[in-house]
Amino acid sequence: MMSGSPKEFGEVWWAEVYNRIIGAVVFLDDYSAECLHWDGGLFNLLTNGAIEVKSLSPFEVAQSENKKAVFITQTTQTQLQTIREIIRNCDFTHCILISSVSLDVVYLELNEGKDVTDVVTAGKASSEARKQLQEMLVEWIGKKQSATDVVHIPLFTVSPTSIIFLTPPFQNLYPSFEGNLIPESSSIDLYTLGSEERSLVRRLASGLNSLFESMNYKEDIFYIGAYSSLVAGVLENSPVYLNRRKNCTNPVSLIIVDRTLDLCGVTSHSMESILDKVMSVLPRFPGHSNDVAVDMSVLCAANVISHPDDIQISPGCLFHADDDACLQTFDYMINKSQKEVMFDLYNKLSKIDVQKSPGPKTLLKVTPQSVEKIITACKGNYDIITEHIGTIQQALGVVQTLKSPKRNEIELVMGLERQVQQNLAASRESTSVLLQISQLIKARKEKNLSLESLLALLTHIYSLVGTEVTFMKQHEENLAETLSVAIFEDHKNLFDNQDNCLATPEECDEVAKKIVIKLKDVSQMRKSLQKYGSVLKPCDSGSGHEYRGVLQQLVDDIVDSKRPELTDLRHRNDDGIKDLLRSGLNILTSKKTRSTKHPVDNSIIILYVVGGITAEECKQLHRSVITSGIDNTLIIGSTKFVNPIEAMRDALDL
């Protein structure tokens, strides 16, 4: 067992992988590849002895002289079929299957529909899964002389900083129930979910369990939200996790929160953190959920027509695990102002400046143009480019963001958000906000607004008002009609992931109606909350209102020295029934005492948000803990970094 940060957790387990890959062809899935990127990338595999690295695809094969294969995978049924195809088309005699997911969860999936209670309760699920998987490998290799190994190595975290971790394998996990934001039944358990969703909850719980086991954490589990209660339930009650808690000694508070309780922060275009700005403007790095593709063509002689689809030049990215200067800049991109990030980049670039631009001390302001000037002066000087490649990629990413025409759209939507916020704060009754948005949708082309941005604004508005404002039925019907026409006109952009998507007016009508139903669900997400039902609060200055998110209110209350009651934060042992039974008291005559457990009772608090988070939220939450003066460490985890468009698509299921 080790203790330390999630960053060290990732490093320790990747080191375990590197020990096993000498002389092997390595096949890895997209999620593992993304995790590898944050540990140092492809060269980590090659310098540690891998012969070749390939994606886990049935179309990939190894040369006949290569006899050893290592598969790094999520061990889903589909991936196992892919591994079978690869092995059958190659000449391997030695195969190692590295499962990122714990084998007791894999066992349940391999034996879906069978009664395996006895094996699970006896604690044999993991060893049985290993046996089953090894038998499969032996059968697929088909040789008498073969060696196989199956091992669980929990590769599911990436660490942008030492106190933030993200979980790429769960980037598509969202607090929904068979696609609905609100469960149909008020009494929910795992079987309220479909088998695929159920499997994802188990997989997430198994990942968190691996993290806690490695770090010797014994967690007190708190949660807010229906979906989080399911994850908390699995972590609290699974026999494997119960045993682990008996052996771990470092107490930690784990708080799991549903993103859907508050979608305002993630659908807002008002971004302070420069990382959020970059994530909103630049395309994602291919196959990744938490890094962006930077156009590197300004440094090269090639003519790039359509970045990032033009594959002549590999895109750059923001995160460079092996470069301390870049790690510092990445931290600044989350935690410092835009001005400070620009000065930091200019400082670092001025050391390689071939034109000798003015020193940073003599500049009052660093502009995107002054940064770009230094970079373009390096064009063709490949020694300098190679030596400072990480900083150059980060600087180009920031420059491309700040010079992007998309920035104008973001500024415009920011203004609309502020306007709506003040309108809603001024009159809490039904307002004409939806009519104004309908007009904007009709006039979006003249104003250079995309339908996606306006849908993000709508999601923001519905989450902001919650149950405090009820929009007129007529206004919502008018919105659905306007949306239907707009979807018909823009469906190619809206559904660009669906090949040759042809939409009829009737289909667009259906989609528009579903969107309005989803928006109404978004507004209902906080109705069960007592204290955090509202996120529109009067400003401290006394004039106007401001958005204060559920996460912010929760963390502010947790670190408050007065210890206000955390009404909406549930604790897994709140019922206290076990304690009453142990003490022999009669449950019927004993008054239930409220759990006295409080997250700050433990020196480390882990806040895990299911469904995405922004860099700005991470910065503000950490700032609350630091300024409160408490000694506790707050570690923030989430499924992914998210921008307004992605957050809208997740919530509306587009």
C-alpha cells in the first residue's frame, strides 16, 4: 500500500505496466491511451521495452516474428472479442491481459444472468474471473506451448495537478436513468438501471475502491443526488470493499455529487480560467476528452487546409507530463488569471527568442500577437522547436484561442447570460425570457450565434431558475416550434456524428419536443434539496444577484467554522440502525439521532463530481478551502473537464 496523491497513484500503476511490456507488441484501447498521455505518452512504452504499440482494433496485426502481446483494456465483452480476433490473426505464444477494471466486476459481467451469489460472497469472484479469462486466452492462442497471464492494474485516472484527478474511462458516464435525468421510481437501486448503466456504476465504484486501496484510505461516504447514492451504495456494501476498509488506516471523507443538480457552472460561457476558454474554442485532441488539438502548421512549411482533419501535421496539445515548466504553466492555466498566464508564457518564450523582443519587465501587457511573434520567429529552426516543444504548443494553444472568431460568440453569449440573470432576479414570476431566446434562435445567423450555443444558454437558464420560476406553457410551446425549424435547418451541424443524417420536419418536431421536456427535467433536479435549492443569490454588495453553485455552497458550508447543518448532504450510515441493534436498544422506542459525522473530521476530503467539471470550479472550490483557514486538503475528482456545448449535449442527450 502507498499513500500520497492521485498523481502518484497513476505513476505507481503505470510503472507496473512498464515492467510487463519488454519485448511485447502492446495493444491499448482509447481510454488507456488517454491515461498514458497524462503519464508521459507513447515513448514511455517504447523506452521501457515495447517493440510496437497499436490501438486495440480487430484490424491490427503483429508481424509473425513477434511472439509476445500485452493488451491494456477495459475488459468489456466487445474488447474481449477484439482481442480474440487479434490473437487469431497473429502468431503469439505469450499473452498478457491487463484489465483496468477490477476482476470481481469483470466476473459479474462475464456471468451476466447467472446466479453467482455463492462465488461473490465467498470472495472468489476475482480468482474465478482470472481463471475464465486465462482459459479464453489459451483457447484463442491454440498452441500447446503458450504462456498467459491476466492481471488487474487500475489505469483509470489522469492528474492535471496534484489535487485534481479525472477519469477518462468514465467520460461518457452521466447521472441518468435509462437516458432520463430523473428516475421513474422514487425508490432506486442498481436494478433501476439498464445492464450497461449498472455495469458503469460498478466499474466507477471499483475504480474508486482501487484508488483507496492503493492510498490506504478508509472512507466515510457522503453524497448528494440520486445517481451518487447508487455509487455510494455499491462502495459501502460490496463485500470486497468492506474487507478493504477493515485493512485501511487513513481516514478520508468521500463526497459524491450528481452534476445534474447544477448545470449552470458547466453551461456558462462566462469563464475566467484560461483552460476553460481553450477547452471551449479548440477541438479535442483526437480520441481524448481532456486535452485539445493545437494547430502546429505555423512552425512548418506544409500548407494545412483544414486543421485538425488534415493529417499532414500531428496536432500539438497542452499537457506535457515530462516537462516541469509545462506542468507549472498548466497549473497556472487553471489557477491564475489570463494576464498572469500570458506573462508566464512570454517569460518562458523570451528565453528562446531569436529576434530579441522586448523583455517581459518592459512590457505593460502581453498580447497574443507578441507571443505569436516569438513563436513564428522559430519557424524552421527545428533544434529550438524540439528543445522547447511543450511550451511552444501551450503558447500556440492560448494564442489560437484568444484570436479565434469563436471568442466573439462566447462574449455575446456571456452578455446574454448576465442579462437573463438580472431579468430573472428582478422578476421571479414567469418572464418573457423564453420569447427573447426564441427570437435569438430565429436571428442566430445574423448575430453569428450557433444553435449549440443557444441550446447551452437554454440549459443554463433552466438549471439557473430551478423550481423558482415556472415558464408559461405557451412560451415553451413557442420555443419548441422555433427549435424544430432551427434543428431542421442546422441538423447537419447538430448531429454531425451521424453519417448522412437526413432529417424530416416531423423528426425535427420530435427532437424539439424532447429537448423542451429535458429542459423541464433540468429545472426539477434540485427540487428535493432543502438548503441548496436555489443558485441565484443576492450579491454581497447588496445590489443585484449572482450565481452561486451547489458545489460552491456545499464546500463553503463544509469549511465554515460555525459548522452549519449540511441538510442536503447524506451520509451512508445516517440511519444509525446498525448501532442501535449492536447496543440492544429497541428501534421503535429509540429516537433517531442525526449522524454527527462531518466531512472535515478527516484531514483529506475527496469531492467527486459525476458528469464533468470546469477548471474554474476547481479553482474556486480550492480557494474556498484555502481562505477558510482549515488544515484539510480538498482533492477534486470528476469524470472529465467539460465545456458548455459538451455539458449541454450530455444533459439533453444529443
